[in-house]
Amino acid sequence: MPEQHNIEYKQSWHDDYLKGICGFANAQGGTIFIGKDDNGKVMHLPDFKSLMDSIPQKVKNQLGILVEVNLRQEDGSHYIEIVTPPYSVAVSLRGRYYYRSGTTTTELTGHSLTEFLLRKSGKTWDDVMDPSATPEDIDPASVNKFLGDAVKAGRMPDVSGLSLGELLEKLRLSKDGQLKRAAIILFGKDPGRFYPNMAVKMGRFGKDDADLRFQEVAEGNLIQLLAEVTAQLNQKFLTKPIDFEGLQRVEKDEYPVAAIREMLLNALVHRNYMGSTVQIRVYDDKISIWNEGFLPEGLSLEALKRQHPSRPRNPVIADVCFKGGYIDSWGRGTLKILEACREAGLPEPEMREQDGGFLITLYKDQLSEEQLAKAGLNDRQLKAVAHTREHGTINNSQYQRINGVGKTTATEELQQLVDLAIFTHTGHGRGSKYEMAR
């Protein structure tokens, strides 16, 4: 079994591995095997007897927790199994906190540490009171826009007659007249004064990140950003405008409306608001949205492609957005993105954790160079595709001449392109030719 989020192999013991035990304790728990190589094969562990005495004592003294340390044997060789349960309280090693994410143990610092400690104490960042905020910092127009959307969605009872203060209490955005951070994020007049990275950055690139053509920044609260980002994308970044009101409509020549909407909402609702700004990159052949903050504990990238529970980073913000009809509460956001792209005939979106955050990318063309490389095409086949795009067709002789190969190789590789539905083949003999399938 390879290393994974709850399994780690070490050939011998080093006190530095206490960080891994700390990381497991702060995450979902896990097991470290001492005396196994990276593939899980048992190695000779000569000092297993002394380690069975010293490891439990070191864990107790330096981490303040108890772990299960077992001596195992396989094919005459001994190895040690250190089983660490998950802890509901934060565990530190010499005043430092570590966390297991995927197959990596990382030290938590800055905003990540703050968020982690809040979560361990039973709180989330958006549920914390902001003593510097007052009801005068709330934008009435944003509140009214939300209420109109909530009425359309049918997810809120009648709130007519409630004062602003009473409404905020009902939405759990305030308590005893004191505003929570979520209230400023959702409805603040100037949320950037409280949280400088509220903005959304948008950049128009060519084929790669080195070719930045222009950029814009949208600022405001979450309700305002939904409208402002859409307007900016329509006016300056996308070839064909998108309309968030017509969610059933699919743009065949650009990107699915529902996919862009869900990507933006996911980025705004589930981001780490103490981290960097949301960043949207529009290229010639793709669009990506990045927001700071890893996936919630226990939620994998693969789980995003199937039915999974909703586990919002900012549950107070998410609840208000649900009531406004912007999101649902069933963890279907990524599924909607996948479905919209599939219906539009686009490649499956790419989702990954990157640079301390979550990145999702939509591709405009099934046959872009990037997508073709993923399909396993070799350099000769890529040249043939480029030639066919430029000239409309290619035949066996041209394939041979372009790539310096014989007829047999050309025939086999052209047939592979047909099997992959990249080329279509028409004609026979001298009239035989290949064209792009779509």
C-alpha cells in the first residue's frame, strides 16, 4: 500500500518524525511504520527493542499525547507501528503546530494556524465578532438585493417589518448588537477596510502566464462582487457574455454559464478571507479561478467528482448564501461544474490544490495542445494535428514527410487519432485523407 493521508513509511527512527505524529493528531489520525521503505517493504530495524521503550516516552513528553506503539514482524524482520488517533484539541511540538494534508506534513503558521486553532476551539473565522464594526458599516442596498433574491428562492420566511438589526440577528450575523465578520463580508459598505484582501483580481493572458495583456480588480462585499465580477468578465474578458439569470442556457462557443457561476460562488464562499485575493485568469483556451484555503479536512479531490457532504469553511456565510438562493447545501457545486462542461462538450475541468489554495480550470477546447498531450499523443501526432488545423486535411504521405517516418508508422498513428475521435478518415487510396473530427 503506498503512502497516503493516514499512512507513512520510515526506514529508521529520527526524532524529527515527531512532527508527523503531531500532524496526524491534528488531522484525522494515522499510522507511521518504522522499518519500511517508501513502497511499504519491511527493512531490517536493528534497534527495535530500544525504540519500543523510547518512542512512547518521547511522544508523551514532547507532544503530551498517547499513541499506540506496536512491534510487528514479517519474514523474520521486525518493524514498529505507531498508531496516532485524531485529537479534538490542538497538539503542538515545542510550541509549533503541524498538520497532515494528503501525503505531506506541514507546519501551520499565520492565517492557517489561526483558522486551525479556531476550528479546534469549535469556532470558525466567519462566526467571530468584529468589535470594530457597527451597523453603520452595513450597506442597505446589498441587504435589499439579498432579500429580493431570498424571496425568489423561497428559502426564507417573511421578514417584512424587521429592522436591520433584527434581520442580522435572524441571519445569525450579529449577537446583542455586535456584528460578526460574516456580516461585513456579505453586506459591508467597505469590507476592504476590515479585510484588505476581499477583492477579486482578473487577468487576461495569452497562451501562458508570461503574456499578461490587461488586468482588472473588483471590490466590494460578496453580494456586490457577484454582480461586479460578472460585469467585468462580460465587458472585457469573455468573447460571449454570460448571464447568471439564465442558468439553463449553455454557451457552446465559450464557457457554460452554470460552471462559471459555481466556480465564482465556491471561491467567494469557501475561501480563506485572511489570505490572498481570489484570482481569475482568462487565457486564449481556458479560464481558471483560484482561492486561498485547502479543502476541508477529510474531503479529497476525488470526492469532489461524486456526491459528497457539504463542509463549508465559512458556515455562517454559506448559510446566508443558501437562503439567498446562491448555493445549495448539499455539496453539489463541483458536480454542477462537471455536468455543465459535459453537456457543453468541453473537457472535464481540472481541480487541484495549489500554492496554499484551490484551483479549478475550465478548458474551452477538447483539442487544445494541453488536452491532446493529456490524451497521450506523441510529438508526431501533435504535429499532424497542428498541420491539419492549418491546412484542413492531412494524408499518409504528408504525415510521413512531416515526421520522417515510414508508411506503416504513419498508418498506425493516424488510425490512433481516428480511434481517439480526433481525426475522421474519408476516401481510399490516393483520395484517402484525414480531417479534424470537430
